[in-house]
Amino acid sequence: MDIADLQLLLGVADGADCPALAASLGLGEPAVRRRLRRLTCPEGTAWLQQNGQGYGLTERGRAALCAASDAVDSSQRIARFLGIESLSLRHVRIVATIAATGSIGSAASQLRIPQPSLSAQLTRIEQRWQVGLFERTRNGVEPGPILVELLPQLRLLERLLSRLVAPDADEESVLTSGNLQVACEFGFHGLVDALRDDAQADVQQHIIDIPGPGWTPAMLTADICLYADLPFVSLALPPGRDRAVAFEDPAHVLMPRGADDGRATVSLPELADYDWITGPAGSRNHQSVVLLCRSMGFDPRIRYTALNGPSGRRIIEDGEAVALTSATLVPSAALRAVRLAEDVRVRMTVGWRRGSTATATAQWIVRWLRDGQIRRLAELRPDLLAEMRADPVSWPAFADT
């Protein structure tokens, strides 16, 4: 359950159709239809029922109108207090539970969430709300000054929500989010939580290996795929799929500190006498390095195939090899990424089934990845971000809008 669900209930009660509901919530019509379908089940606890092409209220939906209206008003007051656009009810539940128990460990047990995961989620909530919520004590945590002021509103919202949940079912079982599967070549920290909090989708993420030139079976069965298109090795798009480039980075070379003589760029021919480390033979990273170097007139001397993990970092740190990377994927502070002088790019790509219900979520992921990359560049490479923004024709994804 979230605020958008409550707003949909109120909108249907006012007679709004799907396009009007989508416009009022700032969501795509497929996402709104998916939510409306969720609100019609399970039978007996549904708020809505389908009437031909439209929707109407069930008895339970009519009984929930007053509490839903109060909950929406309460959430909007809290959002205005925090200075944020919208409030996640999941965040409210987490903060209120931690405040009630006085301990992250006890709250984790009550919420059935691993303690490290709950701690990480609390950090993200504080970042989103842009305020410190708790102060550490010897026996646990206690609300900070801002949260002390906010707690009465949070507890009121909690009570209103409890009136919207069936007596014999918990909140999660009344409205179960639709499932989408996301297959990722890389892990993106916080993506699943961000999707659940902001894109209103219950997404299951799978980290997969992409060894060849085409989509793997895991990618073909997933609703959405995230992967890198490397220089000279771009994955062919299967029929019936769309894709978008979330962002692209100029290719860099990982070198141990000191080996680069402080230079700002290095050309590929200058690396002809270096040993290289790549992914396993036949992998796309391996193929990309071979083809890229051959395009510059030499065969790379690939001595190691253990790019990821501590052994690969140790090889580079010890000055035994160099490796191809992007602007921000630098695995260790002991390493330095030197930009290639040639215009070579690594593109982070999102693919999805054309015309499917995953389209809106896929497009949301594109924006999330792009915004995250801009934040990383602003922190790690502000010079590079300024350069890319100054050339919106070559780097349209980084235009300062």
C-alpha cells in the first residue's frame, strides 16, 4: 500500500477515468492500470471492482474513503514539513517502528528485515528526507529533535493506515505489488529499494553473467535487462524489445598510481607494451579489449583473466597489468583511472519488452541510472562532468537541465 493507491481510490470515487488518474499522479497509464488491477484483488478485501472498461468501489472501498482521505492529507502535511515531493508509507513504517522500539535490531526483528538491510534503508530515508532522524545511545537509538517534532504526525498516519488494513491480514498481504523481473549484468546498490519506494513496483533483481554476443536465456525471460554495451561488442537487440542508453562514459584504463606519470590521458598505442587483465577468455570484456587494441594496430598482451574481485585489484595495484574500465567504476583507492585519448565509450543500456507493462518502469530505471551517474561524476570527477555538460551534442544524457 502507498499514497498513490489511496489517491487512486479517491480518484475512482470522484469518477475519474484512467487518463485523468494518470495525469493527476504523474504516472503512465499502463502503471495506473496495473495498480487499479491490484486494487481489485484479492476477492473479499478488494477496494475496487471492474465495471466494464472502468472501475467502481466495493463496500470495503466505500468504508475506507474517510481514512484514505485523512491519510493522504496527513502524508502531504509530513511531506511539506520535510520539504520533499512525496512520502513513502514504507518509510513511515520503518521510522515509526524504530522510534517505538528504540533499537534498530528490535525494529528489524519486528519488521522481519535483516538488521544490516534496515540500517542501510534508514540511511537512505535520512538522505531522501534530508534530515538526521535518530541519535545513537548506549542502549540503542532515540529520536533526534526533528523526529521528536514529526513523530505525532507519523503516529497519526500509522493509525489511519491501520484502519485501511483488513483485521485478519497484515498490510503487505492486502495489496501485493505486481512483480517484475530485472536481469542485471552489474549490481546497482539501492535499485530495488528505490523502485519499490519511488516507482511503486515490486521488482526482483537478478545479477547475471553475459558471456556472449547475444542476450542470455535469463535476459530473455526477464521483463527488464540492464547491461553494458562495450566498445566493438554491443549486444544485439532481440525482436520485440526496446532499449535506451541510460548514460555513457568515456573509456578509461586502470593503472596503478605512479605508473601513469600524472598524465590526464593515455592513448592505446602507448599501452602496446603493457600486460593486460580482462574478463575470462570469450567474455565480452575480453573480446572488447582485443578488438579495441587491434583497431589501434597491435594485439594486447593479455596475461591475466581475473578482472573482478580482490585478485584483479591486486594485480593492477602491483603494477603487473592494466585494464579497461569506465569513468567511475574504479574498484580501489589505490588505483587510478586514466582517460583514453581516443573517443571510446562504455554505454549502460536498459532493454525491455516493447509495449509491455514494464515500459514505464524501464524508463524510470533509465532516469535513475542517469541521475546516479551524474551524482557519482559530481563527487568523483567534477571536471569530467563539467566537460560533458559543456558539450550536450556529444553527451546529451548529461545536459544540465
